[in-house]
Amino acid sequence: MNLINIPFILLCISTLATIVFIVYITRQKPLNELKKAMFYVFSCLLIMSAGVLLQNICYSVWGIDPIYFENIIYIGTCFLPVTFFFTSLIFDNSKINFKRKYIIICIIPIISILMVWTNNIHHLFYKEYSLNLNQMVFGSYFYIYSAYTYGLLLVDIILLIRSAIRTSGFFSKQTILIIVGTAIPIIINLLGYLNIVEMTVYATPISFAIGILFYSFAIFKFNFLTITPIALQRIVDRISDSYIVLNENNIITDFNETFLTTFKVKANDVRNIDIISLIQKFNEHNINTDSLLITLNKVKDSNDTFHYEKHFESVNKHFNIEINDIKSNGKYVGTLILLKDITQHIRDMETIKQNQDMLVEKERLASLGQLVGGIAHNLKTPIMSIAGATEGLTDLVKEYDSSIGDPEVNDQDHHEIAHDMSEWIEKIKTHTSYMSDIITAVKGQAVTLNENEEDSFTINELVKRVNILMRHELKNALIDMNINMNVDDTLSLSGNVNSLVQVINNIISNAIQAYNGETNKIIDLSFNKNGNNIIISIEDYGCGMTNEVKDKLFKEMITTKGKNGTGLGMFMSYSTIRGHFSGDITFDSVVRKRY
């Protein structure tokens, strides 16, 4: 028999490759269960390859009967399916706890080894042994051993394929490598043992060498031993966000359970379907497929993340969609589409907006109520004065009427009556002018809730409106307001005067409430100039604000009035000054004790 031939060379390569993989695995830290299982698989392969190699050398050089080496070779051959079973089991579950029932799996391999070792007594394993598989005559037990071995290997393959599909999809490169690498040794051995193809005993280790080649790609290219496949799949299935993975042709290759649940579809209805076809299947006509295709093409040449927000009518949900590229060693291999369900967030925002609208309306009505109170008080005095003036004019009219034809009434008397009438008329004019000012101010404050017209106004006009609208509230609280005018009151400002009046009035109201009902107090309203800026200061000497209120004053709606306040006053005042006047509001407060 010629020693150096192609099968021998392949056998040497198989043995060396197995040794390389054993060394590689043992140097991986930490050595998890999957790596340990693979170590035992390659150890069995090494026993097989090295045994057949020694068998060939010893038979060719020294003529030693090759059947003696079968006693060693079959230690690896019988336990290879067992170690491969545990590898598949760990691959499918990430981690296993060894159970006593697993010992049953080892019974047939142990009996098989004993049958090989004692074959010369009973010949139940081999009746006639030969290096050529076609010339072998097998005993009855060999078929029991073969059925068990190939049955267990079939289970191993099913476990591996199922786990790989769950992790990467049926058509993933890793799954294909696992399937091919596992199937080749089984197919080659079946062809040899069934005498379909003429083979020698080299076939088994060489076929596993080919399998090792495929495993090497899975290990080094796709990090086969560094992942926990089913655990990873369980993690992504528990993620609340849906995702799908597309290949370079925009075909869906992977997804998680959340995606299937959210869109109420089955895996078979989604996998290997073009993304555009899937959208059309959902009847999502509000998605611009042309725009989506453009984005998918951009992703392939970009590291950027593309964001979209879409409402899917088919499931009545809102999604924030992120589209990213997937690269391996800088090379594009696919596209990840992540769909973040923001339906609840959208609904919460709508609820918040509705609540805010209700609070704004409440604040608006409260402001209108304050205006109505001011109107009632401010108009009461001039109306009564006008009523008194009309009574005076009525008396003068009667007096003048009765004087007609009276010889004792001279021209001087007529002039005096006319003079008195003129005085009453002037008083009426004054009161009507005052009432007109009140109506203008009140109308402006009411309109400002709906309009934002900008105009020019003077500081004097501003103060006049504040005085008119706050007079009633200040008088009711028995609080005086001092106005310190440190600027020219004819200075013109630009903006909506009514908005600014509302802000100042709101702060003055807060200042009044800071006294908590105490009377005979003062509030200082000051106007100062700093460069081109006008500084309006409102100062009270009340209880002050706590640190908690200070921290939240302009950042959120906060109130110290309990159910009597909305917290909108200062919040809206701050927004008005920043948005309409390009200004700012600051404050300083000291908590004061009350005696």
C-alpha cells in the first residue's frame, strides 16, 4: 500500500487542523460551556484522525494488523455523536445543567467500544475487517450502533439548525456553514458504509476534516464560539422595540418576536420577503415607498442614522423609525430597521396638552374674573358721580325753566345758571374720559388673550393701564403701591402693551398675596434704565419663597396657592417676556418669619 497519497495528505491536514482548533479553544478565556463542549468534540476528532494516521503508517511501514488501531479509533468515533449532542444542546440553550438521564446517551457508545475490543471473540461488530469499506463485512451489532449514531447525529443537526435559525435566520451565512459542516461527514460515511461509493477508512476523519473547514469559518469569521445564540435571541425577543434586518437586496432576513406580535404576522409571512412587498401587504399607503428606497440606498454608503416618525394605520400605532447600516470589517452586510413604539408617548403628550389647555383656560377665566371685578369697582365711582351730575343738571334745568318770564331774574342770574351747568358738564366729561380709559385698558387685556399684535407704547401709558386695572385689588387688600419712575416716562417701548400689563399685574397680584392678608403694607414698582434695556422691578416685603419653589419657578408650572392656583401665572409671564419682548425675568427672595 502506497503511504504517501492524497487521502494520507488529507488525513495529516485533518489531524493538524484538529490540534490547531484544540489549542485555539483552550486559549480562549473564559472557557464557557460551549467552548468546553467543542473541546471534547475536537478531542474525539483528534483520537479518530490520529488513530487512522497511525494505523496507516504502521500498516504501510511495519505491516501491523490495522484492526488493532480500531480499539483506539472507536473511542473517538463512538463518543463523537455524544459530545456533539451536548454541544448542540448548549448551543440551543446557552447553558445546561447535567442530568442523570443524560447518562443513558452514553450506554450505547460504551457497549460499542466493548464490542469492538472483544470483536475477535464474537464478531458481532466486524465479521471481516478491511481498510476498504466496500470489502468489510459487518456483524449484527454494527447496525444497532450505526442506527444509534446516525440517529443521534440527526438530532444534533436539528438542534444546531434550529438554534442557528433563531439566532441569525435560516439563510444566514453562519447557519449555512453549520448545516454544511455537519452534513458532509454524515453523507460521506453513509455513502461509504452503504457501498454506494468505494472508500477507505480514511473517509471518516477526512470528511470531518472538511467539516472542520466549515466550522473554522463559523468560528473565525462569525465568532461561533464567542456568542450565546439562543440567549441572545431571547434577549432581542424581550426588547419592547421591534426590529427587522434586510440584506443588500432589501430582503428581510431577520426580526424579533416583538415585530411579529406588534404587526400580528407569522415568521413565514415575513422572512425572505422584500420590504416594499411587506409594506404593500400591510396596505400602508401613507408610506412613501420611493422615499424609503432612497433612504435604504443612502444607508448602504453612510454611517448616519436616519430617523422617521410614522403612524401605521394597520395597527394604529406611532413609531419612531431608525434605519442604520450593519457592517462587518467596514463592509456593508445589511440594514437594521428599528421601530420604537411611541404610541403611549404620543397619547401622553396629547393628554398633557389637553390638561395644559384646560389650565390655560382656567387661568384665562381667572384673569377675566379679575378684570370684571376691577371694572365693577373702577366704574362704580364715576357712574355715581355722573348720576350726581345729571341730578345737578336736572335741578338747574328746572331752575332755568321756572325763571323764564320772571322779571326778577336778570342776565347775571342766567349766566350763573349757565356757569353751573358748564361745571357739571366738565365733571361728566372727566368721568366719561376716565371710564373710557378703563374700558380701553380692560378691552386690551381681554383681547391680549387671543391676539399678539405689536405696537409702540410709552412707559406712562403702561403705568396708567396698570394703575387702572390694579387699583381695585390694591384697595381691597389695603396695600399701597409706590411707583418709582427713574426713567423718562415718555420713553417708547415696542411690543404688545397688553401682554406686558398682564405680566406686571400678575406679579403685583402675587406680591399682594405674599402678605397673606396683612394690611397697611407696600409694594414698590420701579422703572430703571441699564444701557438700552428697561428694568421693571416689583418688590414686596412678604413671606418670601422656599428653595423648592425657587428651583421650579420658571421651569415648570408650580403654585403655592394649592387648589386656588394653577401655576400658570409666572410660567406664562416668563414665556411672554422671553418670547414677545426678548427679555428676561429674574428674582431674589428671602424667607421671612412672621410674628
